[in-house]
Amino acid sequence: MIKQIAPVITIDGPTASGKGTIASRVARHLGWDVLDSGALYRLTALDVLRTGGQADDVEGVAEIARNLDVNFREGRILLRGEDVTEAIREEAVGNLASRIASYPPVREALLQRQRDFLRPPGLVADGRDMGTVIFPDAPLKIFLVATAEARAERRYKQLKEKGFPVKMTDLLEDMRARDERDSNRASAPLVAAPDAITIDSSHLSIDQTVEMVLDLWSKSSI
């Protein structure tokens, strides 16, 4: 059992399901902190790429994860003092992050760092194993899903708005490959916790999804 020093809501789900946006909105409404756990894996992947590390060197990647010089400041993400908020969202970084997230030593290296984000007044944590591994005693666990097509379309719009050259067919193919990899990895696979509540956001707006989560929290904390 993990010692709960503050309330926590976990939001897990596949890539581009909208969990990061929903977590941020819910946290802002409640006045809580937010943990984008995927950012830690993306930061590790970015550091591997930038330092010339070998993606197949499991222990080497784990060492990079253990020694990440990262700060989350006012909505921005700094790696060794450099703002990499946008850089970690590139598809190459995301694909490598999904790959190295299957390495048990990397997950172990980032385990306590994630739990250290929990402090008063509360935390909304999004990722793939927040409710199953990192915060298994969370009073509210959400498993946010959407069809691969809906998620690929969302990611396409996000990347186009940021000026990245992308193709919908490539995104959909990558999306399905990452779903397969995340769901079938040996360490902390992407699955809903037994007590998680599944929300399908394929046809919901951001506001509607946020409202559902807040309503569920209100009912669970009565």
C-alpha cells in the first residue's frame, strides 16, 4: 500500500486519448498539481537521442532516466535548463518513449520520482500505469479511451498546428503499433485497473470529458 499524503486522481489510457489535456483541466479546476508521467519517458527518450545513446542498451537508458536534470515550471518542461516542452512531443521522441517504457529498469528508475509528485492539496496523474502501479490506492481511477481513428485525427491536428509535417496514414499506423506495444509489454502493460471507470471520449468534447471526471470525483469524495 502506498501512503496517501494527499488525494490523487489517476487518468490512464492509450496515446492521444486526451488524458494529458483532461488531467490538466481537472487539476486546474481542483487547484491540484498535475503529473504528466509520459513526459518523463519522453524526456528520457529525447536525452537518449540527443546524447547519442543506444536505445537497445537497457541499462544505459535506465541510467539516463535516473539522472534526468528536469524541472516542470509554469507549464513548461526544462531539460538541463533548456525548454523542451515542444521537442518532446515530436513523433520520433514519442515512438522511442513507447519503446523504452517497456524496459523494467527504466520503469523502476522513474517509479519513485513519479510518486514524489504527490503532495497536498492533491494530484491528478496521467499515464499508462498510474492506477495500476504508481498510485494503486487512488480513490478515483479513470481509464480514458477513444478509437484509433479519433486519436490519430486529434494528433494530426495538434502536430499540423505546430508546423510538423505529418501524414494521417502514418499517424494511424504508428498509433496502432504503439497500442499493441503498450498493451503487450511484460512490465506494467496498458490495462485498466479493476476498479477504474472507463470513459470513451471518441465523441466527447474536452469540456464534456472534464465535467464527467469532476462529477465522478464529487461523488467518490462524498
